Amino acid sequence: MSLAPLARARRLTPGDRVAVVAPSGPVPGERLDEGLGVLRGWGLDPVVMPHVRSERPRLGYLAAGDEERARDLTEAWCDPAYAGVICARGGYGAQRMADLLDWAAIRAAGPKVFVGYSDITALHEAFALRAGFATLHGPMAGTPAFLKDEATRESLRATLFEPGTVRVLGLGTARAMVPGRARGVTFGGCASLIAADVGTEHARPSGRGGLLLLEDVGEEDYRLDRILTQLLRSGLLDGVAGVALGSWVGCGPYERIREVLRDRLGGLGVPVVEELGFGHGDTHQTIPLGAAAVLDADAGTLTLEEPALL
């Protein structure tokens, strides 16, 4: 069975309250404060959940304990006072708390705006598979691109408030690795997180009919080869309609990374576009996950069939 579009949240309006959560690592306070200022400048009322500014003792790469991080996200999602949930940063830890979320309560609360990337890929997949909700692969409140790059901020702002204006995605860097045009439903994110989900209880069984988004950071060419090979061997890529590739920051010279991508993905027989403009790069477009779209590798575009938000 091919992937189907997921339930969309309503768009935001000035005055909306949004929760800021840290499902993964701790965020430097000064960066978080600066990001909150941007959100307030958009007319939002951002509320930092209780454990965002914490750090788990002896495991300092986690923002608080697993149960505490899960409680923050569950409470934010289930509280009707919040119109959306925006992650503060990635890092590591989302997998540790994904099974601790109250998924029955989250499903009952319905879809909300949810923004994040990198380690948050684990939660994008969880919201898609365990709740049926579309989410936004986009910049986070305490991350450098959000704080420093105007195009990154504007992509998210327009998606949140004026989603009908951002139906065609793709930066000028985008070009065909494998030419062609395909229609499907978007899914994916950070390649290593997608691979880490394989074989777990609630993993995606198939990507058939999907438009797969892939990017990563800090993975050398041979490690990226291993990640993509695992995805191929697992069967997740069987029937994928097309592939959109983002940034590969810190993964080595792009010429070497490109050869790995061509070698592992070029044989799928589907359109592949590279450098579409999302991920850990300096400019990060916001791309909805769980959305019906058309990938045109030759034009270097991903065109949404409907706005990301209602």
C-alpha cells in the first residue's frame, strides 16, 4: 500500500501560544533567548516548557531525563492553550523518549504544528506512524541557521502563517542527480535517524509511494554508505517514488559524498534531486512531511499539492 497524505494542523495566527520543547539535547540559554525573541517578533507567545533549560546529570548530552522530556512534549501537545510545538534543538535523545509519550492522548488531541529536524526525525516518524499527523521539517528556535539566516527564518514564518505562499520548494543549488518527475507523499529527514529506526517495533514498514527526503551531518562517506546500504537492505526504499537530497555538512568533500549517493540511490530507477536546500546547511527550507507533492528533478523543485497547514 502506498503512503497517503497525513492530517494537517491549522496555520498559526498572531497571538497564538506555542510551546518550546527540548526532546533531545540541552540548548545554550543565550541562543534559546534569541530564538524566543524571533518568535515574539512574529506575534507569537512562546512558552518554554519546564525541562528545556535542564541538563541530565552525568549524561550531559540530554536535556533532562527521558520521562521529563516526554512529559513536556505530551503536556504541550495535549494542552489546547498551545497551537503548536517548536523544538529548541536536536542533538541526541529523541529515540530514548519516543515510546514514553502518551500516544493515545496525543491522537485524541489532534494535529498541531510541530517543527524540528536532525534528531527530531525520530519524532517526525513517530507522529506520522503512531498518530497519523503531518509535521514540519524545519529550523528550531535555538539553532544557528534560524538565528543567523533570514531566508531560513522566512521559510518557516511563511509556512506557519501563510502556507499558501510556499507551495514550490527548492533553492538555486538544486539539480537532477537522476532526471525525471514523480508524485508521492513526503517522509524522511536525517538519514542516520531513519536507518536507526529500522527493525524497531514502530518502524515504518515501507516507503512505497513516498518521496524520501534525506540529509545528514558529520557522517563520513563510508558511514553514509553503510546507512544507505542498510536502508536498501531493509526494503524501506522498495517502491519509493522519488528522492530529494539536502545538505551533508561535515560529511567530507561533496564530490565524495555525491559519489556515494549516486552509487547507492541511482539504481532505484526513480528521480533524485540533490541539494534541494534543507537540513543542517546555512539555509534550511521548511518542508512538510506527510504531504502530497510532485518532485521535478530536472527543474529542481518540490511542489506541494496543498498548503502545509490548513
